[in-house]
Amino acid sequence: MGKLGDACQMLKDVGFAKSISEKSMAARFILAATKVTEDMSWSQATNYGVQIHEGLVFLNDEYHTNLKENTRESLRKQGPKKMATVGLARDNVSEGIATNSKNYRWFLSDDFF
């Protein structure tokens, strides 16, 4: 199983979804947020935060997806925003960063990470 499959299994394991496919934006967000590539170990994962655009670029470069710029909103809504409703992700608004700031980022929640 590749890293995308691992991410899907993680989401199943925490009860995020009973059935989840490798096309899941939440699973893809996990990869982008942790910056884990196929040849890395999960122990090398980071949680420094990711902008949605950075996430798209990472996924296209490392996982050879073909996500277009107009996919950003789908990635945000179906990935970190949906995960945040169940405590699996968070943004940095609580740190005083505005959602339209260049410093706005999404993270995996500390517990989930």
C-alpha cells in the first residue's frame, strides 16, 4: 500500500469515514500537510502547516496528480475544513492570522498528527 492508501486507512481508523477512496481530498490533504513522499517513512512527517496552493503543487509534483488551480476550493472544503469539524485538522486563525493572509495555513490537529 502506498502513502495515499496509508492516509485513507488512517482516516478509516479514526472513524472519519467508513469507506474512503484514494481520490479523497482529506487523504490527499494528509500527504500535503505532512509533506510525506512515497519514498519517505511516516516518522519523517512534519506538521508545519500548508497553504492550499502549496498543497496542490506538492501533490502534483510528488504524487503526479493533475490537480488544477480551480481544485483549491474542493481540496480546502473536502480536506482540512471537513477534517476540522471532527478535530483532525486546524488552521492558524487562533494565532491571529487572517484567512486572507499569506501566512494562513492548515495543519493536522496535534492529536491526529
